[in-house]
Amino acid sequence: MIEVKNLVKKYGNHLAVDHLDFTVEKGQIYGFLGPNGAGKSTTMNIITGYISATEGQVLINGHDIFEEPENAKKAIGYLPEIPPLYMDMTSKEYLQFAAELKKIPKDQRKRMINEVMELTKIDSVKDRLIKNLSKGYRQRVGLAQAILGYPEIIILDEPTVGLDPKQIIEIRDLIKELSKKHTVILSSHILSEVSALCDHVLIISNGKLVASDTPEHLGELMAGSNTVVLTVKGSTEKIKSVLNSINEIRDYQITKSMESGSKDIKIQMKSQTDIREKLFFTFAEQRCPILMMDSTKISLEDVFLELTSKEQINEEIPENLQEEVEVKVEEEEQNESNL
Ligand SMILES: Nc1ncnc2c1ncn2[C@@H]1O[C@H](COP(=O)(O)OP(=O)(O)OP(=O)(O)O)[C@@H](O)[C@H]1O
């Protein structure tokens, strides 16, 4: 439905979008997530034909947004970060103007405008000048404009920014409702919003796509997901032999504990299996008492931070760290025995 191929956008020397590739399938809500300045708005502005790309291609239902803009844009309704509203028009006048621009047939305009005003709950302010509307209502007018004509794809840049909690809930409910018939792409830096609303998350950092998956799957896949932390009494050698014998363990780090003769261990599992009982019995067999054990699950917030902080993008890092940590522990043990 939307294919973004090798998309690049440079502002002067600044690379705002760095070779993006992704596909958006029909009938789902996609969350475009990233820190400030990551390139979300730039990407959305390119997909919707607002600005040009430096390199790459965007196909909307097979139509190139740059070469066949009319055909491509027909399928898209867009609410930019700052809705392009005309302050001296009333809400209804603005929607009539938008209907003309969208070339909605005259005999359908009135009905469609009434429907979107009802959907976005702006009926009560339809005759008020936009400049006299609150931010929340202006946002709704922008949204009404985006869904006018029922385009297949609705793209919303930060749709709930500046709204009060009640309005946020209403707009989210509306987005859910829209997703029954439309494909929705929304950008946000509110993680709970993306978690709650989206079927699929695209995480962008420094113009690059760093993850593309369901919110649940992202949590499971990340290092640290389904993590168990323990404090165990025993030598590093014995602890390692126990940990190496458990297949479900993907990765672990051992550090010196505050408790004398003990080690702190952080374990990442390969899957969502609960291995706490197995750990208990295997350490017990080796006569290594577990002094503390706790399991944690990763949130989308952790995934976001991990993926968007430059230092940790490389998945190799945990393994390298593990080696460093192990060497450190061994050195410390050596020092202890020398004393
Ligand atoms: N017209 C422009 N001229 C020069 N640089 C720009 C322009 N528009 C955006 N940028 C820069 O490109 C980068 C990406 O900006 P963009 O607005 O796409 O990010 P964003 O992810 O939408 O951020 P935010 O969440 O803050 O809106 C930023 O570093 C920004 O300063």
C-alpha cells in the first residue's frame, strides 16, 4: 500500500532522513516513533508529497508520489504537525474549502462535511472563526479535514499534542474507529500512546529506521527483555557452569556483589520462558545459594531508549560488555585471593 524505498532527505549538509526503507500494509495502525529531530515529520511530509526527497521513491498504491502526485495524493489524508488552518474562516467554511481542493463531487460535499464534523465532534463550533477556537478544537478541525473524503490512508503527525487528557482519549478513540476502515499512520513521542493504539511500530533515530515490529514483539526481542536478576553465593566458575548448562539463557552478565563471596547476575532469556524454578534447583544442586532473585519485563519505553541512544544500537555491545565484566570479576577475584 505504501512503499518507501531508499528515502533520503538532506537539508544542506544535514542528513535528516537516511536511506529509509519500509512498507505499510493495509488496515492497520502504524506508529512512527522517535525522539525530537529524528526525522518523523520530514518523512511524513515526503510521503504526503508536501516536500520533495533528495533520493529514493515513495509509492502509494503503486503510484509514485513525485511522478504521479494526483493519483498518489488521492489516497491520503494528512494532518501535519501544525495544521494549515485559515484563521479567518469558520470551521465549516474551511471544510468546504478543503472539500473543493480534494475535488469531492459537489452533490456529496454537504453530507461528507456533516459526517466528519459529527465524527470529530466539531458540530457545536462549525460557525465559529478558527482563530477563536481552542487548540483542541483546532486540532479536531485539522483532523476533520484529513479524513474528509475518506481517503484510504490517514497520516497524522503528533495528533494529540497540546490536547487535554479528555480530548486525548476522544481523539485516540476516534483513531481506533478510523482504523476499522482506513490505514492510519501516526507519529508520536508518547510511548504509551503508541503502545495502546498501534498494531505496528516503526522506530526512527537520526533519520534511520532502527526497528519495525509489533509493540509486544519489540519488547520481547530486545536485550533485557524477560530478564532475571539474581545474587548467588559461589565462585564465578561454578556460577558460569550452571548458567552455561541452561539452554533458555541467551546472555548473562556477572558482576561482583556487595554481599561478600557473592555475585550479581543479570540473565536475558531467549524467549518468554520462566526459568526461575530451573535456576533455583540447578544452583541448589551446585550448593550455590540464591540470596535474591527477581524477574523484570521490558517496556516499550526501554526499547525506545535502547534503540535511540546511539551507543546501544549495536546488538553486539551486551556480549562485549559481558566479556569485559567477566574479565573484571576474574581480576577482582585474583586480587581478593592475593590479599
Ligand atoms: N526545513 C528545514 N531546514 C533545515 N533543517 C530542517 C528542516 N526541517 C527539519 N530540519 C531538521 O531535520 C531534522 C529532522 O527534523 P524533523 O522535524 O523531521 O524531526 P521530527 O522527528 O519530526 O522531530 P519533532 O518530534 O521534534 O517534530 C532535525 O534535525 C531538524 O532540525
